[in-house]
Amino acid sequence: MDFGVELFDPNDDGYPRLHGDDTHCTIKILDEDSPGTLGFGETDIRVSKRESKVEIIVTRSEGADGEVKCSIKTEKLSEKNLASNAKEYEDYVPKHEQIIFAHGE
């Protein structure tokens, strides 16, 4: 994509174009987008045992050029078997998959 820039005299009612080699130029944008940054819609989500489902949203911001993939995986909170820790298949279904953002998404 490219566009032109011309400088005019704002003090003249007719706005005549200024003279000189540096008063007109063409701007060419080679890459106006980037793959972007992945993150979360919310950074602090609290879930109680009474809730049967929680939705964690992954977002893509600051660009949408090309396809972007990221892996997600649930992990135990700690190796210690505390009574307050969630248990696989009892309190949550483990996930290990890939999220794909298409070009422009």
C-alpha cells in the first residue's frame, strides 16, 4: 500500500502547494500488520467447585497477519496431594490441544 503526502501553506487562503523537493513524497507501507500477540481475555479467573464449566478465552491482538498456533495444556496445581487441589477427571477434564488463529482472525 502506498499514499502521497503534499505540504501546503496553511497561512494562504487558497492553500497553495509549497515549492521545493521536500514538499511532496510517496509513502510505501511494506508490511502493515504483524502476527500479533496472544494473551488471555482475563488474567484472573476464580472458579468454585460448584461451577461445572469455566471458559478461558485466548485472544490475538496487535496484528492478524498469517496463521498463528499455540498449544494449551492443563497441569496439576502442585505435586502435593492436598485436599483442596482439583483432581483430574473428578474436578476437571485434562486438555492438551492446539488453538489455531487463521489469517485475519
